[in-house]
Amino acid sequence: MLNVRLNKELEKKIEDYSIENNSTKSSIVKEALAEYFTKKETRTSAFEMGSDLFGAAASGNADASTTYKKKLKEKLSEKHAH
């Protein structure tokens, strides 16, 4: 058993919803909590979603952090070599 204190606004919303949908307040809260925990369990972090795009391995350029100055100079030279 669980008792929860709600502010008047939320309590009114649940009351109205229960009347409109012919259901009990308990069933509404149970359904909302079940949905909340389902979403929480399946939520993927931003890092997890992009993990295949991060790091040297994903770029295929393992020395990117150590040779960036050299590569930048080469690109600028190519751009300005008319």
C-alpha cells in the first residue's frame, strides 16, 4: 500500500480524468507509474545513441589528435596554392 500527497491542481486533474474515462484514481496512478518506469528503463543516453560516432576508432583516424596541426597546414596550403 502506498499513500501519496498531491497538490490540489494535480489531484483535480486526476479526479477529472477518472470521471471522464470511467476509471479509478488508483488505476490511473498505476498506469502512469508503469509507463514512467518503462520509459526510464528503455531510455538511451545521448552518449549511448552516438557512441559509434565518437572517438578515434569511429572516425577511422586514430592519430587525429596528434597530427591535426600538420593536417590543418596542409589543407590551408592546398586552399591558398593558386
